[in-house]
Amino acid sequence: MRYRKIIYLGVIILLIIVCILNAVNFISSRKSLSVNFLDVGQGDAILISQGDRQILIDGGPSGTKLMEKLGKYIPFWDRKIEIIIETHPDQDHIAGLVDALQNYQIGEVIQSRAENDTEVYKKLKDIIAAKNIPALNAEAGMEIKLADNIPLKIISAETGTPKDTNPASVVAKLTYGQNSFLFTGDLPSENEKNLADIQADILKVSHHGSKYATSTEFLNAVKPKDAVISVGKNNKYGHPAPEILERLSQAKINIWRTDEMGDIEYKCQNPEIDCILIAD
């Protein structure tokens, strides 16, 4: 009987320790920031999280793939994404958003000012209207806050044309203490020279590494230490272009690619220290 009591006491103590550790991890996770460049193939999808709050920038070309990734990084009990940003209405950026809108409660959609007449774009707009999701056009200078100390600022939001929506890509900058991220959608080189306040530590390379974006002048202005290329394996476009890889190498910028590394995540535990890179 005495030994049984000792065993019971040991189990209780162990459970208390586990609960304390889980509580510490939970509190820590609520304070830390995660920026995850999701491996969704030939497309873009970026999930920014702090605790139970998320911003999703684009959704990639496949709803099935995006839902798999969101299920991996968002707890199953959290069915709300606070903000979705649609950088521009190309299929490889918005097709996955259709499933996100259907399966999650969405607080707000920040949308590109560009439009097109594709079926997937029409479906996206129909779901937003049917579910009465607040939708705002992105405007340069607009500031979105994931938390009080984590602003995401819209740097550029042009109009573009239905046949070429890339120039209308919403460009945004996320700041967390001494860490900063620049998200460029598919912005072409000729539009890069119009941008201001673009210096950042981590650059999401525009248009999956197309040779028609991310000029040397732009890299000199951003001065990133890391460049993330969201790109599909063996894609038909030849992305990333050898010219882009050469420009990045010449500038001594670290190159990280989703086709080689899978999901690329930055964990930011403290605004006063550098974010930590994690890959699949």
C-alpha cells in the first residue's frame, strides 16, 4: 500500500511538471512571431502568426495544398484567420484562398486594386460577398497590426490591368523590433524604382525568381541578408532564373528556396535579437 501511494504521488508530480512546461510553452508561443513561407509549389503563400492571430498573404495555386499547410501550422481548434492579403489576382496566388475562405472564419480581406475575369477570381469575390467578409482595397501607407508591437505596412498598391496584374502587386513590410520582412508579390523591375522605405532583413523575392524582377538597384536599396524564393520544383518557367541567382550571389545574400527546402520558417522570439531560420 505504501509503495502504491509513492507511485501515485510520483505520477501526480509528473503531471504537474508537464502542465507547468505546457503553460510556459504556451505563454512563450503567444509572445513569439512566426513568418512561414509555405511550400505550395509554383506560387506564393505566406503565413504570419503570433499566438492565435494570423495574417495570410496569398494562398498558392492549390486549395488542397494550402489547407494541408494551414492544418500543420494553425492549431485545429483555431478556425479564424484575422487577415488575408491578396497581393494580386493571378491564379498561383489566389486559387488556394478560395478554400481558406470556405473553411476558416476570416476577419478581413485586404485586396489588390487589380481585377481580372478568371473563374477563380470570380469565385473568390463571390465567397467574400456571400459570407459578408469585410474587404478593403490596399492603399500605400495603410498599416495593419498583428499585435501592438508588430506592424505590417503597405508600401505599394497600384492598379495594373486585367491582362497584366503583376505591376499591381501589393508590397508590404513587416517589422518586429530589429527584424524586418519585405513581401513583394510579383512586382516587376520597372515598378521597383517607385518604392520607398524598403530596407529589410528578409526579402521575399518577387515573381518566384523571374529575371524580370529583383534588379541589382532594388537589392542595393533593400540590403537584405536573406532572400526567400517561393517556387515549384522543375517548373515550366525555369524559375528561379540564373540571372537572379547570380545577382543575389554577387550581393552576398543568403538564398533559401521552397523547392529545395520545403517550408521556410522564421521564428522570432525576441524583438531585440535576430529571427531564427527553420526549414523542413
